[in-house]
Amino acid sequence: MTNFYEIAASFIMALIITVFFSGVLKHKGPFNAIWLVFVTIFLASWAGYLWIKPFGTMVLGVSVGPIFVVGLIFAFILAAVTAPVSRKKVEDLTIKEEASANTLAIGIFFWIVLIILVVAIATGYYRMPVNSQQLVN
């Protein structure tokens, strides 16, 4: 089975990446809700640990390489797909309509990604060996 430290490692790594993106880069993610960014990075790094061959430093039996790399990739993807913060407040109806369409597309993308990540985590645990003897053989 697994030691479940990967959940704590994914949580901590997602917290570090989220704080960096929100604090240093001033990026709030979709819908200006930083918790959505955190949840997405957390689930992605957890799923990445389950599906990617371990590499990098081992901490409490958990390889932090896949957790960090996948979390960082998903943070960059979220930064790329969200609309940039507008510096000027322009009251134009066409801009508001375009922003509304972008928000809907980002919302649909976000929920599809979350569903895929939950399925990836569930199947990642399903495909794991039952005991350590199966790992050796």
C-alpha cells in the first residue's frame, strides 16, 4: 500500500506554489479566487505523484520531484489561461461581453480539469500494488 505522506507533501508543495504565485506574481487565478488555484495545484501534484515514476529527493519515503514539477506546470497553465488583470477601468459593453464569455470558458475548463484530476487520483490508487512484495517482483 502507500504511506499517505504524498498527500501531505502535495498539500505543502501546492501551498508553497500558490503563495508564490499569489504573493510574488500577484496572480489570483480564475474568478479571483486563490483557493481554486490551490485546489487545482494540490490535486494535480497528488495525481502526478501517483502516475509519474519517482525521481528527485526522497522525504519521508515520498519523492518530491514529480510533486514539484507537476504542481509548477499546472500553476503556469492556470496563469496562462486566466484573463490578465486589466490596469484601466474602461466601461465598454463589448469588453464586458467578451469578459463574460471568457469567464464561462474558464469555468468549464476548470471543472473539467478538476474531474479529470479526481479520476486520475482514484485510478492511480487502483493501479498501485497491494503490498511491497509486488513492487519487488
